[in-house]
Amino acid sequence: MTRDWFEKVTIGTLPERAARRWGAREALCFRDRRSTFADVAAGVDRAARGLVALGIRPGDKVALWMVNRPEWIEIAFAVMKIGAVLVAINTRLRTDDVAYILDQSDSTTLILAERSGPIDYLGMVRELQPPGTPREASRLPKLERIVASATGGPPRSRGRSCSAVPLTPTTPPWPRARPRSTRTTWRSSCTPRGRPACPRA
């Protein structure tokens, strides 16, 4: 039997591997913020601990609705590192399309920026799942947690099923379990309404 010429790894472990190889080198430059590969890996670990503290487990679908910024990278890799499924949502989409994607993907957690310029993302979510309305009676019956981040602030949970918990709590590291598989579900504005974008995980 021939040996593989490459080492098999999961996507979520890539920041940690990059930090071991290029730790002090610059990895990201966003406005006046510069981050090394070690900084990015540490951010991924903090986000992963926060996700676990929120009750997210391997196989759970986690939707990420956020414009391009370092937090997107950290959260996306964190989702995959703990073995959850990333559902990346196009920030150009609006209420009806987002409701369809969240329902069709079986997402139980939504992480988003509260707003970007004039776009009120959290306001759109509140239209779909109004405060005080049982989620089963809303347009997002499967969504258990909403984690919103104000510009420049740490994401915090606004879900009905859990208390407000920072996405980066000071909790012990999560168990280093190797997920059997890590899948990423990509959704975009090209997804036809009423037709599955891809097979369910």
C-alpha cells in the first residue's frame, strides 16, 4: 500500500500549525491592527473555548454572518476546530434569504456583527425572531443561540436558551478530541430559493 505524500489534517488545526512554523511573522493587517500567526492562533483558541462554553458541540451547525474582519477568521477556524459545521452567510443577503439559509442548514447558532455602517444585521434577526416570542413560533424555530458583536467589542450571546456569555471567556482549554470529520457548508446569494444548496451534513 502506498503512503500518502502529505499529512492529513483538519482545517481547524491550520492556525495552530502555522503559528508553530511562522509564529512571529505578520499574518493579518486590518486597519491599524497587525496580528502575527501566533496572535491568530491564540484568537482561534479563545473563540473555540467560548463556543464550547456556549454549549456548541461537534456536528452542530454554526452560521457566521459577518463582514470581512479578523474576528471572522478566528471564529470560522474555531468552529471547525471544535468539530462543528460552519455555515458562512453572504453579508449582502437580507431577511428572507437569511431565514431560508438558517432553516435549510439546520443552524442552531448564529454569530453576527450587530451592524456594518447603515446595515442593521441584528435588527433583521429580531424581525425573524422577535424578542419575547417563543422561537418555535418565529421564522427561526431551530435557532437556539444568537451571538452578536458590536463594532470593536467582544461577541456576546443573546440567545434565549443561554445566559449572556462572552465568546472569549477565561475557561480551561477544551478537550483535544479529534473530530471524525469537519465539514464546511457554503451558502451564497446564488442559492436558488426553495432548492437545497448542497446535501445536508
